[in-house]
Amino acid sequence: MKMYVKVIYGISLALVFFMLIFFHIHEKADEYIARDEAECSILTDYEVTSYANESAPIGITQEYQWTLSDVPKRGGAVAFYVVHQEIEIYLDDELVYSLMSGENNLSSKTTGYNWAKVYLYPEDEGKEIRILVHPIYKTSIRNNLAIYYGNYDTICSVIFQNSLFIFVLGIVLIIIGLAFITFVLINLKNHEIDTSIAMLGVFSICAGLWKICDMTSAPLLFSDSVTLSALTHAALPMMLLPYLIFVRNQFAQNRSTFWNFLCTACSFVSIGMVVLQLTGIADLRQTLPLFHVMIIVCIISAATIFLLEMRHMKFSLNLRITLICCLLCLVGTIIDMIMYYYSGNSGSMVFCLLAFLIYVVLMGYMSVRDALRLIERGKEAKKYRRLAMHDELTGLYNRAFYAQYSKKHDLQQSNCCIIMFDVNNLKQCNDTIGHDCGDRLLKNSAQLLKQAFWPNGKCIRIGGDEFCVLLQDSSEKECEEYLKKFDKLCDNFNKLHPNEFPINIAYGFAHYNEDDDFDFGDTLRRADKKMYQMKIAMKTGT
């Protein structure tokens, strides 16, 4: 994805976050309740009329009316779901409940999603109850309002039970999304994995958040109805771009100008929806047609690219599954849009949510599976690269590493020391005690080299019983200090391990000198010559 697309999407996310904080602080729905709660039973009966009302937001008022009878001695309740509607409830001529857009709201015009409720007393029996509903948008006009009349606790229990399936699916989507993002963050330094899995995670979280906030029981869980409504509509545009980014990476032509244009357009739509809301020009609910148009454009574009992909390359299993999942999401989205424009509310949309869940699980599974395979291959390749540059017996670097390292451009030869080592009496150890003992002698010697020179020195096994240490940024005096430490480690080892073959190592070192050395090989030969001089001296005792 182009950097400017990332910046645009980041700006849209920041604006949504700012908008939610803004709504929580400034935008409220004024709720008036004149009755206390009492226990109740279930009873319903009402008539509906609709008439013109110039003072209403869109000039229409719906009136629900009936006479209370058989009110239980312990009281009752009236409750119904409000979707972008202003509400007034009267008992005879007494206003006992109202829900209106906040008078001091700076940008929003809606009451959001809420549950209007009135608690009834036994003395209310025989009174006329009137519910005036003023839709804020034309899409929120309903022919019938589902009114619950009875025990309020029972009503809440039924509402929660009806929304439980949606709630569980939403939570599952959020958990799966967090798992994908966590997987990418854990393996962020591993270049073998497809980081677009994180975008699938963001899409999954937004889809789950959208449906949880959209379910009818959400206002019972969260008191801030206006912010809840804004969060529901904001989650929709926020999940479109991550979805496009993930789908784009499933295609071979994933860096085309068309994809960048499509992603940029989605980002601008998201920003436009938020800006229109914050400036008070249009509520998010009113901008949803713009988002729906963007969905249709994306679906048509994805279908076109699918067809082009089929013409130019093999139609792989991943592409087939992606196509099937996209079709499932397409069907669910179409049903969602039809229900929205027909009823003014997206409803539970179980099929749509299940389509999203199936899509996320299948695509996530395939992506994570492929990523794990690539990680495993990367580990194997890393293992082979390590074996190519390391000595199998001692674990030190080998001659191939030395040849590569000594030719590096960043190796500062003018400030480098080479120390050559030769393990004495290795042949004697192999001939008299055995090759296992000889291998232990080499391993022990290598371990002492590591202890003495790590991490400043590169310890290398040149071959057989010969070792080399390259010390960067070290003077001859510092090199001598390292060798004194090495001698001490050898003496301590021999004292502490009397049953092991004694370690006796000759060495010689040389510091690179531009006047004496034509190249780094001359420095090594001078160090090697000094090592042999020490080796002869140790054998002759001179």
C-alpha cells in the first residue's frame, strides 16, 4: 500500500476516535422519567395512527394509543426500541417520558439507539396511554412499533436472549481479529509472513464491533445512546479499507494504480462521513447511502479483478475460496441493505454476520497456515545458512565465514588484530585415548576461546587443530590483555578438570600494518608465523 494511502486511513481513524470522544462529552439525548420502577407482568393492546406535524423533524408523527386495564397490583411497564426517533409518552394529559435530541448538541441531530420505558402503577388502571413517535429520518419511519408491556426485568431478559447469538458472534469476530493482529506483531521481524493478516484482523474487529453496537440489547448495556449510534455507523467505513488491502494481497497484480485509487477513495469516503458529522451538515445515518455506493463499487471492482486474474494466471485454491467468501459477504450485505431501506433498521442480520465470520475464519486460517509454512521454511533456510558459516563440531565460525568476513567493506583492517591458535598434542590424544577425547579437546578449547574473546572477537575454526580470532577496534596492548585472560582460563580449566586431556595451546598475533601488509592475508601469515614460533618453543621447552 502506498504511504499516502496509509496516512489518509490513519487520519480517518484519528477523526473517528476524536468524533467518539466528542459525542461522549457533548452530544446527549434528553431523557425525562416521572415514574419509579415497579414489578410487573406482560400485557399489550394498542391502536396506531399517523398524521402530519410541522413541528416534527420530518413533518410526520406516529401515535400509539390504548387504555390501561388489568394493571397488576405490583405494577407494570411499557418499553420499546427507539432508532433515531424522538419520543413522548403521556398518561391521560401527563407527560411521563420524553426522549429528544439534546438542545445543546453541536453536530448530531439524532437520539441514537435507545429503549424508551415507562413504569406503571396500579392506580394508572383506566388511564389512556399515548405514545408519540417523531422519526428523525425518513428511513426511521416504521409502520408498527414493537411495544413490550409487562415486567421490565422480564422484558430485558427476553431482549438479551434474542440478542445473545449476535453478541457471541460479534465477540468471536473481535477475538479472532485480535488474534490475527497479535500473530503479526509477534512475528513482525519475520519477513516471511504476510502482514496483511493484520488488516483482516482490523476488518474482523470492526465487523464484530459494528454488530455488537447494532444489536437491540446494546442500549441496555451502554447508557450513551448517541455515541453508541455513532460507533455503529463509524465501524462500517472503518472496516472497508482493511478488507480491500487484505483482498488486494490475494491477487498477483496487487500493486496496480487501480488498487491504490480504490483504497484512497475508501479513505476519503470515511473522512468525508466523519467531517460531515462533525460539521453538522449530515449525521452518519444520512451519509450511509454514500458508504453503500462505495460498497457496490468495491464489489464490482473485486469481481472484475477476479475475472482478469482468471484470464492471466491459474485460478488457485486461495482465489477460489476468496471468491466464494466474497460472494457470501455480498449476499449478506445485499440482504442487510434491503432490510435497512425497507425497515429503517439493519436488524439482527444473522446471515450477514455468519458470512463475515466464515470469511474471516477461512481466509485467516489459510493466511496463517501459509505464514507458518513460510516461517518454517525460513527457519530451515536459516539453519542451513548457519551450518554453511559454522563449524559443526565446535559451533564456532568456519573458514567460509572468515573468507567472507575478511572481504567486507565495513571491516576496518587498520584497527584489527589477528590471533592464530594451534591446539598442541591433538594427534597424541587421538592415537592414545581416542577420537572422542580429541573431539572433546577441540570443543573445550573452542569454549575457552569464546569465554576469553566474546563478544569483541570473532572466533573461527580454520581447520583441524587451528583456530583464529579476529579482534576489531583493538590495539596490540588490548590484544595482549585478552591473551592473558585466555591463558588464565586454560590454567583454571586444567586444574578443575584433571580427568580431561590437558589444554595446551600455542598462539601468535599480529596487528594490521599498512607499511608491512599488502592485504589482510599478510597480517594472518605474520600471526601464523609467531604462533609456530611459540609452538616450537613450547615443545622444546625454551
